[in-house]
Amino acid sequence: MTSTPSHAPSTSIRPAVFSRLSAMMLLQFMTYGAWWATLGLVLTTYGMASIVGVAYSLAAIGAMVSPLVIGAVADRFFSSQKVLAVLSAVSGLLLFALPPLIESGQTGLLLVVVFIYMLFFQPTISISNSIAFAHVPNQSNAFAYIRAFGTAGWIIIGLVIGQSGLSASTAIFTLAAVISLVLAVYALTLPNTPPPARGKRFAWGDVIGVGAFRLFRQRSFVVLVICLLLAAIPISIYNSYGSTYLDAVGIPNVASFMTIGQITEVLALLLIPLVLRRFTMKVVLMTGLVAWVVRSIALLMMTGGNIGLAVVVVALHGICSDFLTLAAFMFVDSIAKAQMRAQAQALVFFIAFGLGNAIGSLVAGELFNTFVGTSTDVLAWQPLWYIVGGLMLIAAVIMGLFFTSSSHGRTETGSIGAIAPKTQARRQRAAQ
């Protein structure tokens, strides 16, 4: 019997590193959750309902413009934790400016500040992912557990704001600003994450993330991009109008129902590593797409206000979200070379939350105005849910036919277990 070499790389993450990265995610999403969920409510309360859509669309624009540029900087010139610290500090200071602008009704200047804030804030999400992935050992699924603390942070801050009666108050921006500054200081204490491409000759193409575009040479990445863009429209329809539909069909306490989704998201994050022990990343991604089809069916069936179906619709959030978007980040990290990993994370963020959200929001708005508009007939919503289910089914078929677990980069021995464990074991025995 051949023993495992003593120099074999460890597949477990050190507890101290795990706790520090988990705290980073907790603070990151507390900052995000403090203002995102009730931004529209605050603006409406202060008579700015007409700019709610514009304010939210700036998030998509920010995700399209800045993460790739910041990714190139993080990959080449500065340690990622220092980039996160600077971005968090600047975005925190900008948040302090929002309450007086809202209270004084300066809509023009408010939108300008919101846009600048988004340019600094949006890259922090992909940078946080890059830092976490950099310290997660190969063949470890610890990232999913680390990311679960992000969702926990969102839930915690949501409960704090809700129980404090601050949902419609400008105080949410002050609270988010304080947390952002705490994250800025804390980021400087994180494990050092040096730029993987330091010393490499600079090219202007790096500023727009050309290096990460090499991923398009891999068929599975192209398939993933196509599926993410197809999924963007259904996701935007549900995110924008799902709660409105639940209210329209007579579901009471919609806000309470929506918290079920955050709880199931934590459970889904914990479930992903267990699924990846037995199945490939393809199975995880397809599960996320099929879950959306099931959700659309439930939405179509609940025109009478069925409470049980409402619970199903909201509870599917964990699988619909994590088994698709989070899994996409994990897959891309596994196929990207070390020197362009930050740009690769930024590219996926750009596609899913920038370009995808921009296209999805525009199309969702047009579809809503076309089929629902001011109608009070719940049957008017039916075409929207047929579109949601149809597009997700098409994406699932494309994924099933053309996506394969790549053997490039870190996938074969990487953090997502792209090759089934039994196959890995056979290869190890053959090598011995």
C-alpha cells in the first residue's frame, strides 16, 4: 500500500484564516444589506419615487464600469486587502453625504453621488471573493461556508434596521457608512493577498480586463455566460415584481415571507459543498436553473393566493440564487489562471450583475408595462411567469447539452471538485 506523501497539499483551511475571511464577508454584506433592500422605500418616503428606478439602475452601470478596472489594478499593482480597504473607506465616506441630500430634496446631486458611490462600492464584492478564493486550499469547498457569513450579515442588519424602525429612514445610509469604514480598517488586518501578476509588463488592455477575456476560449465558460444572460431577464422580473405579485394575489405580510428566502440562502450555501462531493459543477448549475422553472410553475399556480405555494416560491431563493450565481463565481475561479483571477471574478460580476442586470431590468420593465401595467387582474401576470420559466428552461437545456467540466486551470484539482470524487480517486490510485 502506498501512503500519501507528506508533502501533499492540505485540503482544509486553517480555522484562524476561515474566521477572518468569514468576518470580512459578514461586514461586506452588512454594508450592502443596510441600504439596498429599502433604498426605494426611503426615496419614496421623501417624495423621490420618480428616481427610484434610476437609482437602482446605477448599481448595474457601476457593476459594468468599475470592477474590471479595479480587478486589473488588484491583479497587478496592489495587494487585494489594501484595495478593499481603500474602496470601503471611500464608499463609506460617500454614504455619509446621502442623508442630507435626500432630506433637502436635491435629486440631481443625489444621483451623481449615488453613481460615484457605486463605482467605488461595486468592485468590493468581487475583490472580497478574490481574497477568499486566494486563501481557500485546492480541493476545499470552504468558500461556500465563508460566503454563508455574508448572507448572515445581510439578515442580521436587516433585522436590526427593521426592529429599530429605520426601514424608511435616511439613517440606514449612516449605519452603512459606519460599517463600511469598519470594514476598511478590518481589511488591513486580513491575510496578505499580493497581486499575482506583479512585475508583469503593463498593457492598456488590462485596464478593461482583456486578460480575463481569454476565458471565452473555453466552451464551458461561453455556455455559462449565455446561460447567465438568459437568466438575467427572469431574475430581474422576479426581483423587481415578485413581492408585488405576492401582494396582488392576496398573500399577507409579504415582507415577512421574503425573509424565508434569506434563510434558505444560508442553507443552500452550506449545501453546495456537500453536493460537490458527489456531483459535478454542471449538476449544481443545472439545479439552480431547474429550480427557477419550478418557481415559475408555482407562481403560475398561485393566482388564488395559496400560502403553501407562496412559501415554495420564496423558499426556492436559496437554490435559485446560490446554485447559479455563486456557483458561477466558484467555477470561474477554478478555471482562471492565478495572475488574472481578480479580473476573472470581476468579469463574471460584470456579466451577471452589470450587463445582465442592465438588460434584464430594461426588458422586465417593458414586459411588466406590456402585460400588467395598471391591471388589477392577477391573470395579467401569467405571461411574465411563462417567460421566466421558458427562458430558464432554455438555459437549462443549453447547459445540459454543451457545458462540460473543464480540465484547464485549477478545475481538475481545484476548489470546486469539477471532477467527481470517484474519478479523482481512480486517477490518484493510477498515479501511485
